[in-house]
Amino acid sequence: MEYQNNNGNYDNKNSRKSKKKKRIYYKAVCIVLCLLIAVTAFGIVNLIRSDKGTPVPGKKVTQNHEAYPLVDGEQNKTVSPSLDSVNSLSVDITAANAIVINADTAATLYQKNGTDKIAPASTAKMITALTVLDYCSPDDEMRVGAEIEMIHDDSSRAWLMQGDTLKVRQLLVALLLPSGNDAAYTLAVNAGKKIAGDNSLSNAQSIDVFMDKVNQKAKSLGAESSNFVVPDGYDADGQYTTAYDLAVIAKACLDDPYISEIVASYSSYEKWPNGREATYNNTNELLNPNSQYYRPEVIGLKTGTSSLGGACIVSAAVINGDTYICAVMGSTKEARFQDSIDIIDAIKTQGTVKE
């Protein structure tokens, strides 16, 4: 009995100790779990704050329209300038939408409804030209076909005829100087077939292929608020851009040696492979030496007019060694040029004040 009683006491003591140990163990586990939850929550909060306030390494941040590099062991990349800062240019223009950027520094000097969605009119031909040169050599030859009958009756024309044979560079001249919608369709159809690797495509199918690449090109340049439907920029359902996007596209045009040379010319004489001769004048009056709107510092780029887009112009000028791009949209035929001149003069005045 005594042996049994001793065993019973021993068992009771062990049971109490075991329960106590379990309680201590559970408490310890709970404390550890609470600490882990607290640390995790703290880390998540800091991560969120870090994402909001810390610039991405290797990129640039913008403030007051200026780009500031961040050195973090990686090559810095340029990001889009901010459009939220106060305009640094004092100018009053007629255009409904406008933006002015320094192409060399990515600084935005002025903007007026610069990110509103608007119709591009013929300024869309800039992205058409850029896309063509992604797939075709300037010396490639293209034959004009029935695609030129797809343009609207009131279109601007380069007066191409079916059967004409032109080099791609010559078609770009016909596209960008007289703003030929017929040249736009010839380029789009021929380039579309080449992209698809299928010459049996219909004209409509070829244009669809080409316009897919146009929109991919625009997005790759940073023109992310645009959608182009037709190669000539004629008003179309679902087609839109912004003044800012057009400035981005214009910068790419200036960086291309073939396009930049063409858009800087007021007049161009060409003899085509099929023997026809043509002289085209630029619709950009800022480049016309005989125009009241002529400005020698201007180096391009593209005009446009449509029912939805109004009269517009995307221009570029070199002032005090810097290149400035100005997109003036939704203006009038004459006011678009005067708006551009007023902006050029304001840039000059600003530069004089800084000096």
C-alpha cells in the first residue's frame, strides 16, 4: 500500500509539473507568434511608406518639371516629366491643348490641358513614319496601288497615281511635307504586307497589321495615352492622342536622321524610280522663308487639320543651343502658327532673363 501510495503521489506531482510545462510552452509560443505578427506588420507598413516616398533606383525623379538623377550603381533612365508643376513660361495662346518641353533635358516648360484626349489629325503621320522605318529601308521601293482610293475626298494629297513607284524615303517626303494621305495609305499597305510576310493580304488587312505595330511603337516610346486607327490621322472612331504624347513622338522623329532631315525642309524636289518628278512644299509656315510666320530657328515638324482636332502643329526649334518641342492642338489655321511664335518668343525671353 505504501508503495502504491508513493507511486500515486509521484504520478500526481508529475502530472502537475507536466501541465505547468505545457502552460509555459503555450505561453511562449503565443508570445513568439505575437512578436512575429508585430514584426511582419511593421515591415509591411514601412514597405508601403517606402514605395510611396522612395524613388526607384536607377531612374530619375521629377520635381518642378526638372529631372534629377539618382545614382545607385545603375545607368540612369529618363522618365516622363511631371505635368503638375506651375508653368515656367508666361504665354497666352489660342490653342485648346498645348505642351512645351525641352527635348534635351526632358523639362516641361508649359502645358495647357496637355494630357486631355484629343484627335491627332495629320500629326499622326509622325508615328506612321517612325513605324514604317522600323520595318522598311529608306531605299526600298514601293508601288502605289488601289489603296490610295481609300482616302476621303477632302484629304490632303501628294497626288500619287496607281502604278507610281517610289522609294520609301520619297514616300515619307510625300507624307510629311504636303501631308499626303495617299502616301500614308501606300506606306501602310506595303509595310503591313512586309510585316506579315504575306503579299496576298487585302489592303484592309494590311492596314490592320500596320496599325497594330503603330500602336505598339507609340507605347514603346512612352506615348501611352494614344490609340491610332488610320495611318493618315483622319478623324476615326476610337482614335485619340494627347499633346504630351505627340511631343514624345516628335522627340523620336527628331532622333531619326531621315525623318528629321525631311521635316526640317520647306521644299523638296524628287525624281521617282518610275520617272515622275515632283516638288513638294511643307505645310509648316514656320519653315517658309516667304511667310510672316517664318522663324529660322524652327526645325520641323508636322501640321494637321481635322473636324475634331481643329488646326494644329507640332513644331521644334533650337534656341540657345537647346531643342524645344511645342505641340499646339485645337487652334485655328493661322493662330496655330502665331501660338507657336509666341511660345518661341517666350522661351527666348526666359533665356535672356536667366542670363
